Amino acid sequence: MPLRPQPSPLAYVPFVSVDNMMRLVNSLGVEAFLTELATYIEADFRRWPEFDKTPRVASHSRDGVIELMPTADAENYGFKYVNGHPKNMRAGYQTVTAFGVLSSVANGYPILLSEMTVLTALRTAATSGLVGRYLAPEGARVMAMIGNGAQCEFQALAFRALCGIDRLRLYDIDPAATEKAARNLAAQGFQITRCGSAQEVVEGAQVITTCTADKQCATVLTDNMVGSGIHINAIGGDCPGKTELHRDILLRSDIFVEYPPQTRVEGEIQQLAPDHPVQELWQVMRAEAPGRRDGRQITLFDSVGFAIEDFSALRFVHDRIQDTEFFEPLDLLADPDDPRDLYGMLIRAGRPSEAAPKP
Ligand SMILES: NC(=O)c1ccc[n+]([C@@H]2O[C@H](COP(=O)([O-])OP(=O)(O)OC[C@H]3O[C@@H](n4cnc5c(N)ncnc54)[C@H](O)[C@@H]3O)[C@@H](O)[C@H]2O)c1
């Protein structure tokens, strides 16, 4: 049997499959992974001006959105492909799926291709927990969670690992989702209260996380439900025409955002005037702007998810898989021996060859 020319070593890109991502996360433990990932995200927020930033490129359709989220520093370029389809779940598909790439800026070659569905849940939660460290009231232990779908458990674990939350109040319009989350989280040692309404779930909570999925301007929280001294971690309002909070809550809150040009279009603040004051989180993390000032303030993290968080996550995974078996080499890049002879490589691959495989 004639041997076909083998790809050169430069052709191979480390690929982290879903299976390997789960092995990597489980090898560290979810909370340890979230804690370490948060240090990468915080480090990147603290060097915010070094990044090439742009709002994500979104392609909207009737049922959902498909987005590309690019960013780069001097060394690496990263992007994520991600969708958001709130109706998916009823058809047996996930609302959010994703994958991403990290590349070398020096030569443009990808250095990592990774699943990012699991990683997005982790990076979203790590960002929320990290922001909670700056904004949640001191000594907060009780979190209300409205929306108990795919993101829910990750958020809970991040708030425990990073902020000390150990009691959860859960509510979802679908009791089966609450049951699933309660089962998963009770097994992780949380004290759980299942609630029958949004009004009930916020009682006694110092942190409120909203992570619902609905392709409309919903009102999962109304103004009368939010007392002073609360931190709201609003995850689910992340597209034009897709919000979770009543506008009056926003007017009573100090609002913290990732990247204003994107959040003003996609976040809760799309309901406000384009010049409504917001605080950028990178400045809070650099101690150039205040986080929580006092125990009575209502703070709101208007989370939409920004490309730098995905970049940090890819950077973290890239560092973490070195010298492990949690990736496969993927023959992704055409790399002819003579860089200008791409055509010759194609033709040689099409005919029987005696060439010995390269090591
Ligand atoms: N900000 C970010 O960085 C970021 C990242 C990932 C996902 N998201 C968003 O987070 C949201 C949740 O994502 P998911 O993957 O968990 O979705 P999911 O579909 O798995 O879960 C959403 C849950 O919300 C519930 N729900 C819908 N309307 C509700 C309401 N009015 N009150 C209570 N519960 C309600 C649904 O029954 C479902 O269980 C989505 O909107 C998604 O786009 C944001």
C-alpha cells in the first residue's frame, strides 16, 4: 500500500473536545477551575487598554442570534462563535452553544481550537463571581436565582467559590428546571429553597441572579421586589429586544458593565438613554473607580458577555492543557514544505506516493 505524505508538525493545532474539556474541568474540580479562570479574567480586565476591542458581530433572526466575538492583544488573537436560541430547549437543543480559537498574532497560526459551550458557562459564571467580589454586600450568603437552566449551577458554584454564597433560593417558570438545579446543587452541599414565584425567591437574598432565556423584553424582576443593599447579577438580557429587568430598577441602581458600546445595544441599559451613566468594570478592578460604596446601594452587573472573557478562558485552557492528555492534535492547517507550493501539496496528496511519513 503506497504511503501518503503526512501533515507537517506545523499543521497540527491542539483541539479540546467537549469530552476533553469535561475531563480537564473535572480533574481540577469545578470550583477550582472557576477560581483560577477568574484570576485570568481579572488579570485581563486590569490590562483592558492593551486589547483591540469591538462589539461582537451579531446576526439576528426570528428565533435567535449567531455571534462572532473577536479580540486581540499584542501576542494573541481570539474569537468565539456562539449562538443564542431561547426556543431551542423545547426542541431538545441547547439555548447556547459555542467554540473558539486562539491564535498567534506573530504569524496568524491558530494555537488552540476549543469547544466553548461548557467553557462559556464557566467563563460567564467566573466573571459574575469575580464581579460579585467587588459589588456584593459584605457577608452576603444568600443568592436568589431566577432561571434555573444550563447556566444556573455554574453561577451558583462561582458565587460560592468567589463570594462565599452558600444558600440558594431557586425559581423558574418551569418547575422541572428548578428540580434539576436543586438536585444538582444540593449534591454540592448548598442549602436550597425552592420557590414558587419571583416575588418569593428574592425574599432575604443579598444577591439576585437573573439567568432566564426569552427572546423579548421580559420583566422577571419588578421594582418593588428589589430592596436596598442588593447586588443584581443580570445575565439573561444580552440581545437587542431581550431584557429581564423593569426599567425602574435600573434607575435606582449603580450600573456596572463590561464594554459600554456593546452593552448599550444588548444589555438591560438598552432601556435607558444612550448617555445614562455606567461604570466600566475594568476601572473598578484597577481601583480607578469605586465598586460597592455602602451597604444600602443597589449594584447591578448588566452582563452581556464580552470577547475578552472568552480570550481569558482560551488563554487559561491553553496554559492548562500543556503537558496533559486533555487535547488532540488536529490536522487543521495546510502547511506545504515549500510555503508557496500549496498546489503541489494538493496534487501530491492525490496520487500514490512512496514518501515516508514525517515524524
Ligand atoms: N451574559 C452572558 O455572558 C451570558 C452567557 C451565556 C448565556 N447568557 C444568557 O443567559 C440566559 C440563560 O441561558 P441558559 O443557557 O441557562 O438558558 P436555558 O434555556 O438553559 O435556561 C433558561 C431558563 O429560564 C427559564 N425562564 C424563562 N423565562 C423565565 C421567567 N420569566 N422567569 C423564570 N424563569 C424563566 C426557562 O424555563 C429556562 O429553564 C440566556 O438568555 C442566555 O442568552 C448570557
